[in-house]
Amino acid sequence: MRTCLLLLSASLAAAQPPKTLPARYYELMEQGIARVEERLASEPSPTLALLEMQPGWTHFPSAILAAAVLYTKPHAANTHRGDRRMLDLALKIGDLLAREQQSGTYNTRLDHHRDTYMWLEAYRLLERELGDERRESWKRGLMPDLLELETDTAKRQDYPLYQSPYIGTSPNHFSLWASTLYLAGRVFANKDWEKLGAKVLHRFAAEEQSPDGYWGEHSSAGPTTGYDYLTSTAIAEYWEHSHDRAALEALHRSTDFHENFTYPDGKPVETINDRNRYWDVSMWGHFGFSNFPDGRRYAQFLTDRYERFSLESLGRIAQNALYFHDGSLAKIPQDRVRDSHRMIVPAGIRKTGPWFVCLSGIIATQTLSQFYLDRQSHMSVFHEKHGLIITGANSKRQPELATIVEEVGGQVYHLPISSRLDMSEREDRLALSYNTFFTVLTVPPPKTDRMEFAFNIAPRGHMAKSRLTLQLVLHPGEDLEADGRTIRLDENSQELDIRSSIRHHGWTLKLDQPARLMWPVRPFNPYRNAPETEIEHAVGALNTELEGKPQTVRFAVE
């Protein structure tokens, strides 16, 4: 019930006229802290295991930073500065963390290093309020994790690339380890920690970032968009305390990347992501974006669309408020009627009125790791009113969701061999080459109420049996109309022969060749290493069998 109230509170707040930043951060922190106080008051003997059982309450230690920032940060929008209640709450949470560390349970939790940052930052802000006994207790609690971070960071500092095939963990983890260690070096006057953290973070900023503004996790071929916010946050924290110009320049590139690859609902564009098919609006690292006028506007844009409350987001909101840079605003792509962006790698996005179309010809080496998807999907279509209509989300061990599949000699191939992207005001063209043919996906400028695209198939000699698939974003519980026949989308499997059109969720997809729609297809979930179980993440696979001759397959969305 409390979780429902928490989500309702966030939704109601989001429905009100948005406040400017950082005022909105303080409002969100007040709402979150009120729920934390209520929860702690209802638990006579709270433990992290008990507190984190409910959805949205993992990383409970993040609450300590929200209380600490509310108590210490001077700002006109912060009515809790000097409020003894906030100090007492922060002290209560910190003492709980010290007990959990002493009992050996604190560091058994997944990604507890992210909680250690929250605790450390709160220690820095409240050090004068702690008193000798509590100060030593908290310091003893922090030290085991900081020593572990030192070991894990030091052994990787000179590895050839800060990417998972080399460092054996995700770059977002490694960067956050280094930034926490760097901050701890400054807080505890440990020059070795400060020097080690600075070395790693400077290299992240100056050498490891793609010219396109992201930090590749599996390879430099393309981004892991959602987790890139985390790496950017680590660089932003480092910049705040080091003033290393390389970090500021990296943050500028990161801001540009994220602005361009975010949908109007605030969610990252999934088509270019090699790890996650979906990601919520991120509250990570806004303060890094706030170094620039367009970044401040982007932070406001994200915050205005933030609804799904979580304890870890509460801590990141507090971090944003703590380090936010006030200043003027500048337009971002989402504010413009028309905009386009082409990366150095073969991927780009174009906004035309209400339409966002992303094309990706990124090709990356497959890996056995469950956490990196095959780059098998190449287009997404988003409408400002209807949301995501065609998803370009990637998958793993699921050629049935690949944009193109061919069968040669009894073997299934679902990844392109080569690609080329050309973008112009006249037409965007993505060429994809396979074993026995190539296709050119063409997208002319959409009209206000209609966008069209076509796959032009060009065989090279004998063309193998091949199939074209669009992943349709269908909504369980709603109706779908196919050629005049209406069905209700639910858990039941459906296979429909489509002759000319599909109507659903306010949009209509028209096609010029027969196809078959399969629902529900549950995509791969890397955290389960298996298909999704929830119907909300299912898609409809619209399959068109290709002929072994030159042909054009046309679609239109209205």
C-alpha cells in the first residue's frame, strides 16, 4: 500500500505545473523523504533486508543523501535547511548502515558500492554534526568498501581498454568505483586514493569516450545508452572536485549525445542500445548536464517527465540538487519542429514534427555474455501522441525478432555483414548487406499525419529464403484491428494474416504485401538470461516473407 501511495504521490506531483530546476528537485526530495520517515516510523527494528523488500525501495541508503542535502544545502527552494528533523533522519540512517556493515550484511547487496557513495557524500556534508563517536563509527563502516574499491580499481587502472571484455565488469561500475574512491581520498586526506581515482577518471574522460559522446561498454561500436548515464555521473562528480578540463569537455559531448537520443517521453532511444530494450526516465547525472545551457534545459525536460519513484533515484535527485549549476537555458532537439543528428558510427535520428525515426546500422561482435544483445534491429518509429510504434530494440538468441533473417545451407543468419547510413533532408537511407542480398531502407521526410518507409531488396545471384520483421509495440488490454477484424490483446497467442492494415492505440500501419502478425512474442531479458515473463514487455512480430527476386516492401504509419 505504501508503494502505491508513493507512486501516486509522484504521479500527482507530475500532473502539476512543472517547477524550474533545482526547485523541482527539492520538491521531489520532500515527497520522498516523507515516505522514508513514514516507513521508518512503522518499522520498530528496521534492517536493510526488510526495508528493501518492496519494489522501488532497493538502494535504501540513498535516502541518507536526500536528508543530508535538505539539511545543509542553501537554496531559496529548500525550506528544510537547518531542520533538525532532517539531521536526525540522516543520522538514524547512517547508524543503521554502520550496524549493517558491522553485521556483515551491508556489502552482500547488489551494487552496494553505489550506496557507499551516498553514505560517503552524507558523511562529507554532515561531518561537523556527527560528533567524535559517530564520526568514527561511520568511518569504520565506510572503510571496508573503500579498501575494496581501491583494490578493484588499482588492478584495472592500466588495462588496454576500460570496456567489459578487458576489465571484467561494466565501465559504469568501474567509473563509479573510481569516482567514489577519488571523493573518499579528498574526504579522508588519502592522496593515494585521490591520485588513483583521478588517473582512471581522467583517462575515462580524455581517452575512453567515443567521439559520439558515449562510453562503449561492450565495444566502441555503439552505446549502452541507459548505463551511459551512470558513467557520465561519475565523470561529473570528478569534475566538481577536480576541475579537470578533460572531464568538462567529456560532459559536453555526453550532454550532446543524450539530448539527441532521447524520445519526447524522456526515455532513451532503444535502437542504438546493446544491453537494454527499455529504460525509464533517468535522474542520474543531471548536474553534469547543467554545466551547459542546453544541458540545463535537458535536465528540466527529464525531470518534468519523471514519475516512477525509486529510492536510488531519490539519492540521485539529491546529488543533482547538491551540484546543480544555475544559469540560462537553450533549446534541445525535442523543442524544435525539425532536427536530425548523425553519429560517426552508422546510426542517426531525425525529428520531423511529431515523428522521431531512428536508424541504426551499428555492427558489433557477438558475445556469449548474457548482458549484451545482438545488434539485430535497425529502425524505430516514435510519435509524440502515440508513443513508440515500431521498436528497434535488440535481443539475443531470438532471430525471430531480427529485422532481417536469411537461411543459408540450413543455418540462420540474422545480423548484417556490412552497413551504410546516408542522411539528408531529401531522404534517409540505411543499407544493410547479408550473405545473398542487400537491402536499402529508405525513409522520406514524414508529413504531419503520415510517415512512409520502404525496404528495397536487391539479390546477389540466388537469394536464400529470407524474412523481414517489424517489432510492433502493442498494448495488452487494448484492441487491435486487422483488416476489419478486431481482437483483444491478452496472454493468449494470436497469429493473424494481414493483407493491408493494422489499427491500434491510435495509429494505423498500412502495408502493400501480405504479412503475418504473431502476438505475444516475449523478448530476451538479460537479467534473467531468458525471455521476459511480463506481458507488458511483449511485442507483436510482423513478418513478411521475401521473394527471391528484386522487390520493394512498403509501409506507412498514420
